Amino acid sequence: MTIEDEILALEKEALRRWCDGDPSGFLELSADDVVYFDPLLERRLDGLDALTAYYEGARGKIKTK
């Protein structure tokens, strides 16, 4: 498996979890100093704690199945 394949596998698994209402897959891939931009927010989010708090609002609410 190439590094590209590994990265894609991590992203696909995180997306699968997101589509089942679990944002933790993306949080587990994020660095502590992540910077997150969302067009629905007035300001960027700085740091994993801020991103985690934001994603907790979506936990269990997103279902694509």
C-alpha cells in the first residue's frame, strides 16, 4: 500500500464514521493545533478543543444511510 492509499483509507474511514453520525474519525486525524474554516461560522476555529466542541453539536445528527 502506498502512502497515498493509506491517506485515502484514513479519509474514507473518517467519512464513513461521519456519515453514521460520528465525527470522531476526523477529530482523531486532526492535529492539536488544527485551524478549521467553515462558511457557516463568522470566525475560524483554532485548536482541537474548539473543533471538538463544534463537532459535538453534529454528533448523532448526520445520517446518510
